[in-house]
Amino acid sequence: MMPAIIFTYTVTASLAVPVSDFGYAVRIPADTSCQRLLRQHVAVERGVVRGEKQDPLGNRILTGACRGTSARFACTVRGKALIDPSRPETDGDGQYTEATGRTHVGGLLRVFYLHNSAVGDALDRARHFCRMLRGEIALRTSFPGTRTAEEAMECGAGTSEDLAHIIAALCRLDNISVRYVMGLGPLGPAAWVEVWNGWNWTAIDPLTGNLCGASYLKIAHGRDADDIALAAFSQGCELEHTEISSSLSTRP
């Protein structure tokens, strides 16, 4: 039997000015074929949960309102889950082959792609790009990132979010369908990719090229990070900054 993971994460957002009684929407983990939530509790500072829905990409969203006047939003999610990578998701590859604003390919990425092309199936090629990228990008631990894939390549440094955008850009340039994933990994908040191999989605850590194991909790997936903001707010709320902190442990 796979060990369970115990997780806690907090999303904190700062608004430009205090706002009264504003609405919010937060993405939270959902059950999938490879991820089963045994329990989950969501607490929103000064907040009331009013409903639940799915976004167009199938991610789970809680909606509600925060009472009073504040320029701060904080949501803490705690739970326990079983992750079984041997049972990957099999929903179709959909809309994940086209470049997006974050994964647009410029000159640097195109040169890297031409110098590091590979043969093999989609998974082999995606993992090859990850391995080749290791010597090009220095990892930054701050999270989330804000760059496009091309900007991170030009800088020569980035977060796991930036690396996931670069791998997504290279895969799409190579006609590989790939999803960007936001979640919790062994080292904390992280981003990775899921590659469509013709019959299911296989999760890959862009830092190493290794397959993601049983200590990766998925919160949401999309074409890039702009699709899956962990928190969004009602009209009139100008977002200045978002942070996420987390802890994750394994239990038998």
C-alpha cells in the first residue's frame, strides 16, 4: 500500500488597498485516478465558503467572501492523501499543444531546442529536455515565479515554475502535448509538467527529468501558470503579491 502524505499549505495575498467584503475563489486539490484525498479542511481568514465548482480545465475551486475591510487574504488547506503514480490520468490531450503567453518560444529557446533535439517517444524527449536544461538554468527557491519561459532562459535562473514553463515551451515546439501543474513537492510549493504519451498523462519533475513519485500533491493543472492562479478576487481588488508556504510529510 502506498504511504499517505500529510499536507498543509497557506496562500497569502496582499491587495493594493483595503477592500470591504470582497469575494474570492481558491483552487484546492481534487480526487483523480492517481490522487485520493482521505481528508481535507479549508480555512479562510475572515472568510465564508459559499460554493464549489470546476473551472473549464477540470480543477476544483471553492468560492466565498471575506468579511470586513482588509488588504490581506489568507487561506490554509490541510489534509491527507494517497498518491499512486501507477494510475495516471487518462483524460484526452485537449488544448495543450499550443504556445501560450508564458510558453511563447523566442530566439534563445529556439536555439536551445535546435541544439538539443532528441528522438524517442514523447516522454523520452520531454525528459531529455529536462536533463539538457540542468546546466543552463540555476534554480531559485522563491515561489512563485513571474517570468515567461524566454525571460527565464535569458536570465539563466528561475524557480520550478519557470523551469516548468521552459519545458512546456520546448515540448510544444516539438509537438508534444504537455500540461503545467501547480502543487506541493518534496521540497515545498512546486511546479512540474504532465506529458501526454498517447494514452495517459505522465508527471515529470522539470528540475531532474525524473518521474514524479508519491510525494507530489497536485493542486491544479493548465496550459501555464496564468490559467491556474491559486487565488482570485472580485472586481475592485488589485492584487499586489501572492505567497505560498507549505509542509508535507509521509505516513505509513
